[in-house]
Amino acid sequence: MKPFFLSLECIFILSALLFATTTYCQSAETYAEKLGWKKGDRVVILHVDDAGMSYDSNLGAIQAIEKGVANSVSVMMPCPWVPGFVSYLKAHPNVDAGLHLTLTSEWKDYRWGPLTGLPASPGLVDPEGAMWRSVQEVVQHANADEVEKEITAQLSRARQMGFEPTHLDSHMGTLFAIPAFMQRYVKVGIENKIPVMFPGGHNYTLVEQMLEETKAELKKSGKWKEGQQLPEPELIKLARESGKMIWDAGLPVLDDLHNTSYGWELPAQVKPTDENLRKMKTEKYINSIKALKPGVTMVIMHCTAPTEVFQYISSSGNSRKGDMLAMMDPALKKAIEQEGIILTTWRELKQRRDKVVQSSKK
């Protein structure tokens, strides 16, 4: 199941502004520059989602960070293996770790429920007593008050466990599905002075991804015509305005978001050996790194070291293992160095943002 969701309407709007976004990318000051990097610098967070989801997820995230180039991670607080990963974080306090705010429970037989529980948040609970499997179902059944209570509870649990997150982001993109959810997500971040994952800059890579998804959806419905012009609504402009609001509230903002690796698959005739998975994913990441535009970009991945049990949790084990192996591949590290990519973390972004705030007060 795809880990990041935007409604078809949002995808359609985003893709419509690809060319306007490209022009913006080439001319506007990036958030990387606002944070003190030089014009033209490509600054990247290599971010691992889904820590705490399973033992395998924890192990994969740890290996990608300790033995590879991944440098940030986020934790799914309602999930069973959170204590194990928080124990790791306490032993390694310099790890850049945030909250992967979770409102869905997507797998068939391996599930979790909201921390707030059924009486407080009935709209977040499906007939099995777990969170809904899809983003669409969360939108259909839950309201913004329930969403805010739940993400606040997830932050409270982290703090109760002695884990202060460096940032907030969204499992399966549920918090970006509708404006009411997104507003509460940003509100919780601002109130707690915790950076939120929000691509409010040129969004070049993200819009390209949305363009491809729009075309696929329109082709599937028989509505796509080669060369047709897409409408030009205001969503990208609104995203930039929201980014400015988050920036003005004292938090850092992303220029772009790379979230395509979950869909990278081997050709059907190629066996999913470790070598084949590593080679395919590494090549994809290298090509993606080379194509990044200046600014701060978060690259999302799902690094897992699948045990014999993981196949009963999810069919995504090969993709996730490929991510982990790519992060540990010396070829990827070499490409990052050759491209002059600057690796950063959410912790550093917040420190740089605080420094800008202090400078403005002098």
C-alpha cells in the first residue's frame, strides 16, 4: 500500500502548476538560503519512515543509519515495537528522530488502534477496533478535533517515554488529505515549537510526481488526451503561503519532497535477490539525487530488514529491504559526495531557524 496519499483533486491541482513551479524554482530564494546555505546548494535529509512499526522496521532503520547514509527517522507511536526503538534512541541521543504521526492501520492482519481510544475518537476506529486502513476512510469518518487529539496523544506518549522528537511528519500523508487535518497538524507543530514536514518551496520533484500520478488516473478513467492543457488553480501558491506562515512562526520549511521510492520495483522477470534489489534501488536513488534542484529536500524511504515474520505483515518487504541495502551501498555515498549534496537533519534545520530568529531580534 502506498505510504503517502493526496486526493486526486490535490494531485490534479499540483500537477497543473508544474511549469509555474519550474519557473519559481529557478528564480526564488530557497529556504536553504534563508537558513544560511549558499545559493545553488542542494541540501538533503535522507529520511526513514515507519520505525516502531515492527522489529524488522526498527532493525532496518538502525542499519540504514549506522551502516549507511540515512540520517533521519520517524516513529509510529501507536505501534507495538515503539518501546524497542525508543530504547535505542535513549542509547543514541544524537539520532535525528521525529514522530511519524499515524492515523491509519493499513495491513490485513497486523494492526494497531488510536492512543486516544474508541470513546474519545470513534471516528478513528474501524469495525475491528483498529484505525482505518485507508486515508479515504479516515477522511470519511473522522473529524479534525479527533485528529488533533490523537496526534497530540502521540506526542504526549513520546514525551512520557523520554523521547523529544526533532520533527513531525505524516504516515501515508493522511494529515495532508484535507485542509482541516493539515491545519491541526501545523497547529500542533507551531504550539509545541516542533518542525513539521511541509514542502512549501518550489516543490519541483513533488509536482513532477503528482503530474505522473494525474496522468495515470486520467488515463485509467479514459479522460486523458495527449497534449491537453491542465487547469491552473492556486494550490501551489497556497502551499507557498502556508510555508511562509510556518516560517514566520519560527519553524523551518522544506523546498521540496521526494517520495517515489516505494513504487520502485524490479522487472517481473528479475528475481528479488539482495544484489538485484540493492543495484536497482541504488541506481534509482543516484538518478534522483542528481535530478534534485537547489533547496532543502526531504527524501523519504522505508528501510526494513525483513525476518521470516515480515511476510505476514506486509508484501512490501522486498521494496523496504532494497531501500535499506541502497542506503548502505558505497556507490550511493560516493554519488552524494560527487554531486556536492549537503546532508542535513531536522535538528540542524531547527537550530539554523532559531539562529535566524535570534539574528532578526538584534
